[in-house]
Amino acid sequence: MESGFGSDFGGSGGGKLDPGLIMEQRMTDKCFRKCIGKPGGSLDNSEQKCIAMCMDRYMDAWNTVSRAYNSRLQRERANM
């Protein structure tokens, strides 16, 4: 049984985290908990719509945060 950050956050054991994999895992977990009331063999129409909208909102938020972070890094580098 594995434990540690590598198994939880998409690391390959080399100490590097994969941001894309982290986003995917968190988005999947968040949207599943929000949209799926009773897990079953298939998703009904409202669950499919909820999952799609949740993923879109999550990706939009992730992109907004990423752009703000990159902008801040560039400003800090320029001030060095």
C-alpha cells in the first residue's frame, strides 16, 4: 500500500508534481461529490449536465488562478 504525496497528488515518485493530473483528480472528486447522488451503472441526464457544468467552472477557475499566478511571477522577476 502506497502513501505520501506522490500517490495522492500525481507525483511519479521523483518529487515532481503534475499540475494537470492534480487538477483532474481534484475536479473529478469535487464534481462527483457535487453531482452524483447515488452512484450506479450510468449517469442520468441531470447528472451528465451537472458534471459538464462543474468541470467547465472548475477549469475556468483553474485558468484564472494560473494566469494571475503567472502574471505575479513575471512582475516579481521584473522587479529583481
